Amino acid sequence: MDNIIEIDNLSFHYPDGKMALKGISLKVRHGEKIALVGANGAGKSTLLLHLNGILEGMGQIFINGMELKKDNLGQIRGLVGIVFQNPDDQLFSPTVFEDVAYGPIYQGYDKKTVEGKVDQALAAVHMTDFVNRIPYHLSGGEKKRIAIATVLSMQPQILVFDEPTSGLDPRARRELIELLLELPQTMLIATHDLRLAEVLTSRTVILDQGSIVADGPSTTLLNDRELLKTYGLW
């Protein structure tokens, strides 16, 4: 199967009646890295939260050929790892090891397998030496890497990021982009950082008021100043 994500006519409104997504249809191929860009309130984060069932709208979502339904949420969440904007939302244990081990333990793996998955995840984000550190004491960039490791420990096929460079200083931002370029997973990245989108992704999807208004090569869309101005991105 060429497409690892297929979204068909997805709509969603919040309890207050606000329509956040309006008939979104999107196909993502295995290994693609895609930027989701748009002004605040465009629907980026809302769309991401549908990909592993945190939010549930009208329409259909298929992950690796499997329709997202309540009875297979566990399988879907093993395939789709979400890294939230604030790493403190994902780091809550006394040590880095315990945070990264949480997912594999929840999946029911034995102690030796859990330790192996933790080692592998920390190596992937170049944080092996931090295994016994206290997450609270880490820098913003270090926390972001550990948050990614907590997701990688469950070996997802898809990584979903909400504003990954938010709050990072220039060095941490650059190092994070270099890290994301190394990772092989399919990625959807909601971001206001257009430079990140241009460097990291081959394809950009622009959202406006809950609808997809442009979808094409990042190098083309992100250099179209009039298009960016029209949708509040310039």
C-alpha cells in the first residue's frame, strides 16, 4: 500500500459549535515528511489530534490500511506517535528512563525488552547518557528530545509534531531539525516555522479556517509570497 494515512471528508466541531475542520481529505505516502501550516485557528492541531483518536469527527481515517475506530485505538496509537508542543505534557516521571519506558511497559513488554526499547529510543535522539537524569532539570531542547524518545520507544511508523521548534533557542532549533532529518518515520508537522518546513519537508499543506487551501511542494508554496500573505503566513 502506497498511502500510510488516508483522510476522507473529515469534519469536526467543538462543543461550543465552532467548526474546526471542514471536509478535510488528505493522503500521505509512506516515508513522506509533510508540513501543515496556517494561521492560528486554521485547524492544524485539531487535525493532528484526530490521527490517533484523541478527537473524533465525522468522516473516515485509515492508518496503514486500518480504519480508525474505537475498537482498534490501541493498535492505531502504536502506529501513530504524537509529540506535543510542550514537552512537559509528556514528561512526568522521576527519571528519563521511566518516562521513555512508560509506553513499552503499558504495551506489556518484559523488563529486558523494555530496557532494549529505551536504549534504542534514546540512541535515536542522541540522549543515551541522560537515561538517569531528572527530566525537570533538562533544558528545553533536551526535554524535546526526550519527549520524542518517549514516542520512539513504542516504535511508531508515523510521527506527528505540534510546533516542534516552539520555545527553542537557535542552537536547539538547529539540532532538532538535524535530528528530524535523520529519523525515517513518516511525519506530519504542524508549524509556524516556515524555514523548518522548507528544510525538513518535501510537501506542504496550507490550512485556513478548517479547510485545505493549498497542497504542493514545499519549495514552491513556501516561496509564493502572495499565497503566504493571503493566508496570514507572511
